[in-house]
Amino acid sequence: MTDTTPPPAPRWLAFAPAIALVLTLCGALLTGGEYISTQARHTREIEELRKHDTEDRERREERITDIRERTIRIEARLDALVPDDRKPGR
């Protein structure tokens, strides 16, 4: 008669649930670390954009002020060169 007992299971199979748990935790930690890194990068980029926006706004205001000053000077010259016939009393 032949022996019908199945062969014993490999030893590592007993540790399969523990191995799966460890791998799952490692994956979760790596994913969490990547998420935190992404958040930090986005925060840094937003701060840079805000800084550049503030600098651009200041430059734009300076240019507008310069344009207004030049416009006022040009208008003053035109008023001196061209007599204004619309003034009352003339």
C-alpha cells in the first residue's frame, strides 16, 4: 500500500499573514511619506507664487505711477501750447 499523507506545508507559509501585514504597513508608510513630501512641495510653490505676485504688483503700481506722471506733464504742455477756447470769459 502507498502512503497517502500529504507532504508537510512549507515553513514560511505559516508566516504569510505576518509578512503581508509588514508589507502593507511599509506600503502605507511610503505612501504617507510621499503625500507629506508632495504637500510640502506644493506649499513651497504657493509661497513662491505669492512672493512673485507681490513683486509683480509693486512693479505694476510703479509703472502706473510713472505713466500718470508723464500723462500729467504732457497735458500741462498741451494746455500751455493750445489755448483753451472753452474757458468762460474769453
